[in-house]
Amino acid sequence: MKTKTKAKRSLRSAVSTAILTFFIFGLFYGSIPESFSRTQRGVADCFLCSVTEKAETAVPVSPYFSSGDAGVYTVDGDAMLFGVLPVKSVSVRVYDNFRVQPGGMPFGVKINSAGLTVAGVADVPCGGGNVSPARDAGIEEGDVIKKADGRDVKSAEEFVSMIENSKGEVKLLCERDGKERVFSVNPVKSSADGKTKIGLWLKDSTAGIGTVTFIIPSTNVFMGLGHAICDSDSGEKVEMTEGTVTDAVITGVNKGKAGEPGELKGSFTGKRLGTVTENTDAGVLGRLTEQPARVSPEGALEIALRGEVKTGDAYIWCTTDGEGPKKYSIEIESLPAMPDGKSFEIRVTDPALIEKAGGIVQGMSGSPIIQGGKLVGAVTHVMVNDPERGYGIFVEKMLESASDDEYLQKSGS
């Protein structure tokens, strides 16, 4: 009897141990990320295990990021418990001998949107009164017109011509809140000028000035802004078809105050420098046909991965006048998990920049942030109520957005 009881206890103990072991293993397995990033090939370490790369599986993320023995690659790997027992297959992103040239200089950008954005719905004088065919059809401000009677619309001028030459009802394919809808609109002849209209104000492009974050010397691929270009009315990211980079000059600064963001004052020179290929959540990217005349004198630097960025002293390169990029001290205050493309909080500590601009102003977005001899990220936003403080984005996050397949296809064309 005692033998049976002892056997049952041993069995229960073994089952409990097995369940606990599988439970702990499950927690451990789940704690291992699906992917890792490194700044050189080799063995990456994580809790209780190491990640061994399979060199033969290395694939360049982009031929435009690679030159000779330097580039960005994805490599298959195995997470090895205690460096011996394979636990999980993972992907490793390797920035192998990868260096970028910090920017800090302004650039002008104009992007043509993929469709026409409705900036306003208006009345059309007709028959002694006012009517609005667009409003009657249900079209609203912020809608994006993609097609008219099945034809793509590429510019506001082209769309106006189509409406003026229409012979009756026009079907408009529009996008609203990410969903497509078709509206049937009946144009009317304006009693003011005799032209056929539907009562819409439209936008087909967006232009502005920002700051270059980095250039990849071997390819002239660049990124800037650190955030997407958004529609000034709706706040939504502009979906683009093509874009142009031009040279720009900064002529002065409207100093920022609490509650009143400042801005850089500048203008386009008209000299074309390249193309914008993509408007991503982490900034605009494209390729330069030639490098701007004035870049930061920093020289090519390695990038810092997320885990290498620390709170403490850092500095930025930005342009606040016609003399080119200058170096200003800042402090990385905190690295909280934040939404909307923000990665960390910064504070301007340089008296010269505070005196001249009040801190961070509009137009500085994209200014490269350097810490420990590495490019860690870019300035993205100012805190409206405290212009000496703002936000930054990890450069690793910017580069990840630049690896989008659609971008790579366009860059190779």
C-alpha cells in the first residue's frame, strides 16, 4: 500500500515538474524576439541565449544601401539556449560596416499626391441662387478623388477640364477614412462665368522646407524630416505619386514661444537636387542627383541601434541662417514607449540656439542627433508649450521604413 502511494506521489511530482517546465519554456520562448538588429555580423546575445547567424542566408535589404563589403542585410539565425540548444529561428538585421553622412542642411520638397484632396466644398451661382452639386452628392472636405468616370485624375487642372467638358452625370471614385466610395455628381453651369462646375476646392500637391537627416554616400539615397508630410487641413499622411527635391536657403527664424511654435524662414532656389520616392511615417526618402553644397562637416558615422541610445548629452546639426549647418548641444531626457513615430524626448541646452530660435522650431524636423560618435536619430516635433523641448525618432526606425519593397522598386527605376 505504501509503495503504491509513493508511486502516485512520484507520478504527480513528475507531471507537475513537466507542466512547470513546459510553462517556463513557453514563457522563455515567447520572450525571445522574432528579429534582432546588429551593427556588425557575428553572434548576438539575449537573455540566457545567443543568436548564431547563418552567413550563407545573408540577403541585402537593398542594393542601394550596399557597396563593396558594406551594407544592410537580413540573415537567418538560431537562438541557442546557453549557446548550445537551438530554441527558436529568428531573423537578424545587420548593418555591416554601414555608415551615413549626417545632414543638417535644409531642402525643399514638393510631392504630388495620389489623387486630389478636397480642400473645401463650395456653392456655384446658378439660376438666380446657389447650388453645390458636390455637397448634394455627399462629398466632404478631406475626401480624396481617385477617378472620374473611371479615369485617373493626376492634377486639379486636368480634373477641372474634365468637369467643364462633361455632358451630364459624373461618377467620382473617392477615398474616405481608408475606404473607397463612388459619388454621382451632376455638374451645373455657373451663371458667373458660364463654366460647368461642381463646387469643389482641390489640392494636388504639397510643398515645404525640411532638414536632411542623412545621406548614404555610396548611393546618394537620403532621408529627412523624421516624420511624414501630412495634409495641412486633415492632418493625414499625403499619399504621393512623385516628388522633387530642390535646394533651399534659410533666411531667418521666427523665434518660438510657449504656445506659439516658431519656424525657419526660407525659400526654394529653384535648383533641382533629386527626387522624393516615398513619404513614410518616419520621413521622406529618395535619391539625390548631387549632394547639397553645404552638409555638416561631421563625416560619415556609424548608426546607433535602439538599445544603444541613452539618456544624457547629445548634439544636433541644423541650419538657422545662410551660413550652413551648425552644431548645437541637447540632452536626451527620456526614452519612453511613445506612439505616432516618436521615440524619445529631448531638450535643447545650447544657449546660442535658445537665444536665436527659442529652441526647436518648425523646419528643424530631420535635424540629425549625434551621441557617442554615432547617429542615433532625428528631431521630429517640438512641444508646443515648451519650445526648448521636443521629440526624436530612432535612425534605425527611419532605415526600417526605407526598406519598404515598393520604395526599392521605385528607386531602381
